[in-house]
Amino acid sequence: MGSPRIVDAVTRLKGAFLEIPGTKLKAAEAARLCGLETPVCDIILDVLSDAGFLRRGSDRSFVRADSEGADN
């Protein structure tokens, strides 16, 4: 299992995208939200993208994969 800090960060990130419709975050913004260094947050965002929970827009920001109106 992952470290508690990483598990908490994943939970926070997923919660932000689930609780606030249309949430769109770049890696640096997500890192600040979770209190993580940007490179660590990049990895988590990539994992959530690979899992199909998030997708990365053309402006390099992340949105929920099932969000409507987000650019690809």
C-alpha cells in the first residue's frame, strides 16, 4: 500500500474533482492543494489519468475524464 501522505493526496485530488463540477487544475495548482512537491503530484495526476479518472487538456490542465465541455 502507498504511504499515508500519498494516499491522502490521491483522496484529496479525487475529492476536489468529484465535489466541484468543472474543476480544472494544472499540476502546480494540484500540488499546492495537496501540499506536495510538483514532481510527486505529476506522478499522481498521471496515474489518475492512466486509470481513466482524469484527462489532460491541450493547456496541460487536468479535468475529470467524464467532464463535459473540457478540451481534449
